[in-house]
Amino acid sequence: MTTRGVPGMPELGRCLVMGVVNVTPDSFSDGGRWFDADAAIRHGLDLVTEGADIVDVGGESTRPGAPRVSLEEELRRVVPVIRVLTEEGVTVSVDTMRAEVAEVAVEAGARLVNDVSGGLADPVMPRVVAATGVPYVVMHWRGHSRDMDSRAVYADVLTEVSEELRKRVDSVLAEGVTEEQIVLDPGLGFSKHAEHNWALLAGIGELNGLGHPLIIGASRKRFLGRLLADADGTPRPFDRSDDATLAVTALAAQAGAWCVRVHKVGPNADAVRVAAAWTAAAGPHADEGR
Ligand code: PMM
């Protein structure tokens, strides 16, 4: 499976690296660290220096159980950060479920809309994204953070996630989004237990068969902490699962992911280069046997 490009995004012939800037007090793994705008901007620029191709700016935590923030607060958090990073020449994406935030963010310079709800949280979102023309990440999602764990029920997670993503694609196409704008994401950790996440990662080849570039967000998620648990079963803390994230990055890139969304950019940027060199050395028959 070759890595396909996305209009308006860097075209580097390898899996892209999206660095995360959570402008939130309570995010999953780095809550509070980049909450003030200056710190967030500095962090975004540092991520680019480390090798990020895209910087993903979000103002609403999606950690399990998190309450929603108001529209005004989300705008206040992300817009100044997006504006300055854009002025500095950074390719910025906005991580939001709200159409209004997406619209203002694109006006401020964001070049991709990353919607973890895939257009389900705000029904106006696909129409707004269609009007902007920027790429649109449609992630697999079954409900808001406060109750997403109770929805992690699957008989065959790969088939069901593929089917639900296909329906979302049809739905956003009907709202005017074009095929070329759509990037898909299986939504690791969102209404998924560890075994679901592993099955989806192992199914990247099949998910690629949906016909859209794929983004994978495994960085620092709970399933990695669980995998690396102590002998007594205590999960590894988020900030000590970065090496496991790196392993996922290398394997996801090798399996044909278009982009990985990560917190610690430098080593992941190295990993995607390793995967690209490996794939290139495998030559034109690299797809065979996948
Ligand atoms: N995960 C989080 C937030 N945004 N966006 C996409 N496209 N994919 C993801 O997996 C994803 C996301 C939650 O992680 P964080 O709170 O650690 O940033």
C-alpha cells in the first residue's frame, strides 16, 4: 500500500508526523502543560524543530469522562495559537468537533480540520468544512467522552469500524465534502478497549482499503500503558509509554498510514524515516503479501 497524498498537505513520500498541542488544562496525557497561549505557541514551534510536518492545535480535552468546554472558551484557547503558528509558516490543523471553531480556525490559517466525532457531534461541520475546501479528518466515534467507554462493544471491531466509517464518508460526501478532502482515522481509544485498538492497528491494511489516507493516533494512550504494566498490573504512566508509541509509529508507517499523531515528535520523525527507507528498499513489490 503506497502512502497517498492529501491536497494542501506536505507531500514527502513518507508517513507524515502530526505533533500535538493541547491548549487545555486537562488533556489525556499532557493536560495543563501548554494551557497558556505563549507556552502553546513555543511548544508548537519546538515540535516543528523536532520534525513535525503538521501541528494539531486543540482546545477541548477528549480524555474519557471529560466535560465539554464552551464554544467561547474553545475559541479563546485555540485561535491565537493557530494565528501565530500560521504566521510562523507552520502547517496547522485544528482539533475540534465544532463547526464554528473549524470555520474561525481556518480563517486564522488552519489548513486541516481534525474532527474526532467525524461530523457526528455538530451536524453543521461537514457543510462548513466543504465550504473551506481544507482536508477533513473523519474519525470513528460513538459518543462524547463522558460515556464513550460504555459504547466499546463490538462483535468484530474491524468490520464494524470500517462499516461505520464508510457510512460517515457517505454522509459527509452528501454534505458537499469531496473525496479528496477526506482522511480517515479508526479513533484508537475512543469507545475502544485495548483489544479493539490492537485489532484496528493490525487491520491498517484493510482500513486503507476504504480508499482514503489514514491517520493513526496511538500516542500515550491507555492501551499502551496497560501493555507495559508492572508485574502487579499497575499500568505504565503516559509519559513513560513514548517508546511504545514509537514502535506503533514504525509499524503503522510501514503498514501504509498517511500520518501519525504524536506528542513526542523527534523520535517519531526518525521512525517514519526508518519505515520509509525500509519500504523503499523493498521496492515495487512491497505491497505484495500485505
Ligand atoms: N486522539 C486524541 C485527540 N485527538 N485526533 C485524531 N485524529 N486521532 C486521535 O486518535 C486523537 C485525536 C486524544 O489524545 P490526546 O488527548 O492525548 O491528545
